Amino acid sequence: MTEAEAVMTFLEFVGESNQLLFGYISVVSAFLIMSYFTAPKLNNVLAGIVLGLFSVVAFLLIFQTYLLNVDLDNLYAYIYSQKSSGIYELPWFGRNSAGSARLLTILQILSTIGGYVGSIAFFFYQKRHGSRE
């Protein structure tokens, strides 16, 4: 893999990771809005269906983010090692620590799982209390 191919692949992984994260944020936002307006009106069967569908989509996006970021971590480590051994020149690359990509993956997964847990908690809160206006 040439330097250009490695960098372009890295940038594509970063772009795809951002797309997945923003897609996840969109799904969570839609679920929160739906929860605010309709959770108190849903019977238990419909609530179960909505929670099941949201859970499947959320875990799908979380798992895709995790898989893509693991590949991103490995590619970053590969480029970092190639630069350290002198195979790649890339004078601008490698100023971040080798573990920064892994830390980014951990933070993204924690934030997505936190968003999921918070959304479910908000749904049940709205189901119980509704919007008191």
C-alpha cells in the first residue's frame, strides 16, 4: 500500500465513521422527539414494538461504528508503524499519539451507548409522566 493509498483509505474510514455517528444521532433525536409526543399514548404492545425497533437500529449502528473504528485503529497503527520505520515519509502524520485512534473509538462507543441508555430512560419517563404543560 502506497502512502497516498493509506492516507486516502484512512480519510475514507474517518468520513464513514462520522457518517455513521451522525446517522446514529439522527435516529436518537427522532426517537427522543417521538418519545416526547407519543410515549404516554402508546399501549404496552406498541411501546414494546417501538422500543424493539429502536434497539435493533441503535445496536446495528453502534456495532457498525465499532467495527469500522477497529479497522480505523488498525490502519492508523499501520501507517504509524510505516512512518516510524521510515517507509512512509508523511512529515505531517504521526503527531498524535499512537493510542489516540483507539481512544476515539472508546469515546464514540461510550457516547453512543450512553445516548441509547438515556433515550430509553427518557422514553419510560415520558410514558409514565407525559408532557405536563
